[in-house]
Amino acid sequence: MRQYLSAIAWIAATTAVIAGAQIVTTKAAAERRTVTRLNIALVENTVRIRELEAELRTRASMPELQRWNDAVFQLSAPQGAQILRSPVQLASFAAKPDPQTATNAAPSVQYAITRPNLPGAAPLPAAPRPPQAAGARVVNVSFPVAAVSSPPLVAVPAPAEAPVFIPAPPAAPAQAPAPPQDDGF
Amino acid sequence: MASIPGLEPELAAAAPAAVAGEHVTARAQARQRLAFLIMLFPVLALLVLVRLIDLAVLQGHSAGERAPISAAPPRGDIVDRNGIELARTFEAYAITVMPARLTSDPELLADKLAEILPEKSREDILDVLTSRRRLRYLAHRVLPSQAQRINNLGDPAIEVAREAQRLYPNYNLAAQALGYTNTAGRGLIGVEKAFDERLADPVARAQPLALSLDVRVQQAMQNELAALVADQNAKGAAGVVLDVTSGEVLAMVSLPDFNPNVPGQRADGTPYTTENDDGSRFNRVTLGGYELGSTFKAFTIASALESGTLTNLQKRYDATQPLYVAGFRIRDDHAKNRWLTVPEIFIYSSNIGTARIAVEMGREHQREYLDKLGFLKPVDIEVKEKARPQYPPLSNWGQSATMTISYGHGLTVTPLHLAAGYAALVNGGIYRAPTLLRRDPGTVAPGRRVFSESTSAEIRRLLRLVVTKGTGRRADAPGYRVGGKTGTAEKIENGRYVRGQNVVNFAAAFPMDAPRYVVVTMIDDPRGSKATYGFRTAGMVAAPAVKRIIERIAPALGVVPDPTRDLDLAGMLPTPSEVKE
């Protein structure tokens, strides 16, 4: 009888171990399948993203931008004088008050620059400021005039550390072309 | 006959008589068979085990060797220095047809396919559908929406397949520098060929290959030069922008160009043949050898300063009349007919004065510095398409060769040679081989010293003087302190000079107080235009283009114009009273 019990115990134990191992194996295989499926999904998404990027890059390629600029925007490179080196120089472009049309109205003209504050620069007057891009400093200039006689200046969004652009000064009156001279050889 | 007790008499009569020991023998046999069977199982198990080992270990692959699930493209991407894609591979849709298995009427099917694929004619489609071949490609690089519509047609003979395609999103931009691949995905020219193994490597291709090119600079230069070629009705153009401190090439333009997405086609859509090849796949920057004319004068003066031949820039040389040597006449295009100081020789581009400086310096010094500047061997850059400079052998390098080479004749180099040489001239005297790979600040090659700091400083002043007072005035972009030198030479074809056809070039650097970039442009056979008053010289044709290029690229490169800064050019030129004397 004892022999039978021992055999049964062995069989039961072995079955339990095998069943337990099978469960662990099955669970591991299921987890592995999940990970594999996830990897496949990731790869598929990455491939899809690459396809979309390829389309986007092609549509926004430099030759396309050039074509748009030539046909529609017609922007030209900024001239050297349009790029400022300091906020003081920027402020010097502010419109001068016209005493003839001066009123008590005080339009606020804003100029944005991306340069860091100059050492020792005077603190800016406290004034309500609109939301601004991080890293940009806004100079508020006010004057008691009803209208600004010179071309309005606008704050041009510029990338960080990029120089500031301002509109080009009015073009000088057309001059007769200089007589041709071949001075290059 | 005695019967066996207990046995039926019939049976007993049929059964053989028992032999003594028979049972023992039978039992032994049974045992043997059982033992054999018992031994057979382990042997079988051993055989199965051996086979399993064979399959799993010997014939199998380890987990690491198994192709991983990876998003790495079949061929590595190429990006510019800011990470903008210049070339990438993606799985495009291709439409294949097995004409023998078509279930639809080819005529009707051709109508429907022609609607979906407007770039294909109905006749071409019908030709494919009625082909006798087993498999034909109907179209490559089909848009996903087109592929879906074709799939919806439902004919089992038409299959929508995925295939790896190389895409150049910027079309013709830097086409010769980038190169292209064949249908098997192997690079044929340019970077695609030079880095073919790197781009195809299963591990390395996961990371894009970062080039030194900057698409903004490349586009600006390519656009300006293309406009110039059209205006001048020129045969071609080349341009380079080089970082003087690292040797990185930011732009490499060669015109005419081509679309690497369809490398077998000309711009008008016709296929390339040997008869109609317009040279658009030819990289003039690295493979085109040209006599670059007066831009070489800067090297002659720098070599004379460095070798100690020239100790004072105010030394005067006789340019009162042409020089005659070995049957040739050396003359100045715009002769001053007087003695000229070195800055005057440079800004008026005097061939006579430069030749006299070279003779004074001697052939050995001239060769030594040309060799140090890399002008006597192909330029050291990654692409395979490189021209070998042409120059006279030492046995034939006499006084006349010394004179002509001093002002850029009798020696052909590529525009890239010129750019690398000018970088060494202005960066303090260090020559660094140009590269198309992006270099991080810590990995810049040390280079080799060719000129001293003081020589480089003097050359910077001379180059700036050319733009403020001399032949390069039209290159003076306000605020950017441009310096440079014009060069005009007669074109050589089949080893002979072609009268009336010029190669004009302008080698510039900016800003000259602390040079950062060299800009070299070369125009092949400009014909003159209204904009240049009909003139075809470098100062009239190439210099204004350089000005426009610098004004476009400088803000993008972070060079801030400053009209308040400039080099001190005082005392470089003689006063009018000194000239009269």
C-alpha cells in the first residue's frame, strides 16, 4: 500500500511540476508574442512615419520653397543695413513725433529682439506686455502722436540667436546707371 | 503408446515431444530481444538528440544573428549638417502585371489604368497588358492612393508590390555631390558611391550619414548660379562654399545638373545617350580641371612673402611694357604702363608684375608652395570623381612656365583646389583637406601650416583691397567685409585655347577681419548680357553673383554684418602724388 501511495505521490508531484513549467512557458511565450507584436507595430508605425516624412520633406524641399518665393512671396535677402546689432540701434529707428499732428494719444510700438540684455542697460519701463516668445525681449516705445509718418515697424519673429531684421529703408530715387566700365578681369 | 496425462489424445498425438532445456532457450531469446529493444530506444533518442543539435546549433542561427525586427531602412539616409534629409530610402508601391493571367479585357483595363496613372499613356499601358512576357512592371513609385485604386480594380493579374526606392527630396540640389544609386541599390557616383559600404551596412545604416552640406547655402548658391548661367547663356557653372577653419564643404554646385530621382533622364525627359549627354552628371567642382587665371596671383604673392623673396609690399615692379619670354608676350589687360607696388599689381591684376615677382622667387619656391597647397595632386576629398591637375613636368618648368603659372595659366586645377587654397590663405595659413562630412569642433583635422599668420594677414588685406578698390568691387556686400580676387582665363578644349571663350571665376572670403567662409564661383563661357553691359569678365559676371550669394547665405550662417568694422587698409596704395612720381 505504501508503495502505491509513494508512486501516486511521485506521479502527482511530477505532474504538478510539469504543469507549472508548462504554465510558465506558456505565459513567457505569450509575453514574448506581445512584445513581438508591439515591435512589429512600432516598426510599421516608424515606416509609416518615414513615408509621411518623405512626402512632407519633398513638398517642403528647398527647390519648392524657392519656386514659391519666386512666384508668390518674392522675398529677397536682407541687406546688411537691415540687420541690427543692438537694441539701441533698433530703438533709433522709431518714428519721430510729428508736432503738427501731435495729440495726447500714445500708440505703443513694439520691437522684438533676440539679443541678450546689454550689460548695464537701464531697466525697461514697467508696462503691460503681451505674451512673447521665450528668449525675446520687447522694447515698448511710446510717443504722443496721432499718426506715425514713417513706415510702421513690426516685430519680426526670429529664431533664437538670429539677428533682427527690420524693413528696408525707402528705396533711393532711381539713378541713371553708371556708364559701363569693364573693371574686372 | 503411452499418452500424456491431462492431454487430449488427439492433441497429444499432434504436439511434438518436449525437448529438455527448450524453455530455457526460449526465455533467453526473449530476454535478448527485450534487451535489444531497450537498447534501441536510447539509440533512437540519441539520434533524435543529435539531429536536434544539428538543426538548432550547427544549421540554426543564434538569436543575435536572426534578422531582428528593425525599422532601419534598407539603405542609410543622407542628411545635411542640420539633419535635413538629402537622400532616403522608403518602401514605395510598384505595380506589376502578369499579362497571361489577366481576367479583364486589356482594352477596358488600359482605359481605367490610364485614368489612375495620368503620367502613363494608354498605349504604353496597353503595350504592357498585352505583352508576351510573364511579368511586366506597369509603374514604379506609385502614390498610395493610386495603388489603392488599382488594387480596387480587382484583377488578380495586377499586383501591388512594395519595393525599396531611393528618394532625393530636394530634386536637383547637390545632385553631383550626392550621386545616385542603380536599381540594385548600389551607389554609382558622388557620396552614394564613396560611402556605399557605410550606407548599406546593416548596423551603420540605422544612423543617417551626416554631410557637411547646408541645404540653405546649397540652394542659395545653386539658384544664383543657375540664374547667372541663364542670363549669360553660359555652358555651365561651378561653385563651392568652404568653412575655412574646418575644411567642411557647405555647398558644392555644378551646372548643368540633373534630377537624381530619374538619373537616366535628361531635363526634357528624354533618356541619356552618349550622343546627347550634356555633361549634367559631371561634377565640375571636383572633376573639372580649369586654368583659373588671376585668382592664382594671391598664391604667388603669398609664396613670395613666405619664402622671404618679398619683404615689403611697397616694393615696386616694372609694368611699363609687356614682357617677352620664349616667344610669348605677357601683357596686362588694363595696363597702367608704370611701376606698380604689390597691392597695385594685385588690385589691377597685373600679369607683368606678378610674373616678375615669380621670377624673383624662383621655380623651386613656386613648386614647393603649390605642392603644399595640394595643387599638384587630386584634391583630397571623399568622392571618387576627382581630376588630376595638369602642369608642366619639372624638365619643362622653365622661366616661361614660372611666369605663366604665377598668374594662373599653364596649370589646371579644380574649383575645389582653389577653394581649399584660399581657405589656407585667409585662415592663418593652415591647409586642411576639404571634406563632405560634418565635423564636430573636436574632430577638426589639425591640417598643415603653409603660410605664417603674418603672411595670411597681409593676403587678407590685399584681398579686401581688391573688393574695395580693385577689380572685385561688385562683390562688396555692405557690412560683410568681403575680400576676393577675380580670375579670367581663355577656355581650353582638346588641349587648345579657344579664342573668345572664357572661364571666369571669383574666389572670395568673408568676413575678412576674421574669415569664416570661402566662396568660389566659376562660370564656363559667359556670353555677356545687358546686366553686364556685354562684358564677360570675372569682375562683371562672377563678382556680382558672389555678392548676392553672400547676402543670402551670411544671415543663415550667423555672420552679422557690421559696417563699423573693417580691415585697416591705410597705406596700402600709394597716394596720387606718389603715383605721379
